[in-house]
Amino acid sequence: MVKFTSSLPIIVMLVATAGFVAPQVASATGDTLLVHRVQEENSMNLPSRGESMAAVEKTYGAPLRKLSPAGGDTAKHPQINRWEYSTFIVYFEHSHVIHSVLNTPAGNNTNPTAVN
């Protein structure tokens, strides 16, 4: 049995344990923000997966910008098109919607043209 003559080892153990707990708290906050964003997206009327470009333009009007397509060089890398609207961005594979996301700072996509 080990007998401690001071409280120094206990303090060192507490400080070391606190270092492992702090990153988990930050991660939980980020996860919470993502959950809220996904809930907000689900409650909005965004283009649905599988819709054609023509159907999206008919329903939501012309996009503010049609960003440069990416990919398309091989069958494994199909052409991805992105259309920017004031509150969301629509991603198309060839000419059909694969995903729609909110255009929010939480998503780090407030300036999608910066990636072109």
C-alpha cells in the first residue's frame, strides 16, 4: 500500500484528468450546433434528393449563382454542379439533386465561390 505524505500527487492527477475532459465539452457544443442546423434544414422547404435541375428552377426560381462544375473527369468522379440561392445551396450530380444545405456561417459555406 502506498502512503502519500502530501496532496501533490492528487492535484497532479486532477489536473491531468481535467485535460482529457475539456476537449469533450467543446466537441459536445459543436455537435449540438450541428443538430440544430440539421433540424432547421429538415423543417425548411429545400429541394429534395432526385429532383431535376428544371424542377428546382421551376419551384425556386433562377439561382443567384451557378457555380463552376467540379469533377466529371471519370465515371467514378461524376460532374457535381452547385447552385446558390439566398438561403441555401443545391448540389447536383449531373442534373439531379443529391443534397441541399443551408447557406449559414455554422456550415462554413457562406462564400462557396471561394473554393472555385
